Amino acid sequence: MEKIFCLGVALGAIGGALIVANSYKARSLVKKSQAELMQKMDEMMDERLSQTQQEEPQGKSDKKKS
């Protein structure tokens, strides 16, 4: 059962790659989705960096007190 599932996943991935490679609309959709995902990831990373920078001074003062 697991072998059939893995085979289906592999064939689906290969089929999807062929469709994207041969279709301009699908290729542009994938590129657009990738760009949106990268933008969201950049925003999330910037937000986390700003949070850690704000928390850092508090963490340093706690370590000095110990």
C-alpha cells in the first residue's frame, strides 16, 4: 500500500512538472506564487528579527542580575 502511494506521489510530481514545463500559464502562475511566498517569508523574517532585537536588551539585563 505504501509503495503504491509513493509511486502515485512520484508520478504526480513528474506529471505536474511536465505540465508546468509545457504550459506558459502554469509556469507564470508558479513564478507568481513563488514570488508571493518569498515576499511573505521576508516579511515574517523581518518581523521576527525586530522582535528578537527588542527582546535582546531585556535578556541581557536578566543575565547580569543572575
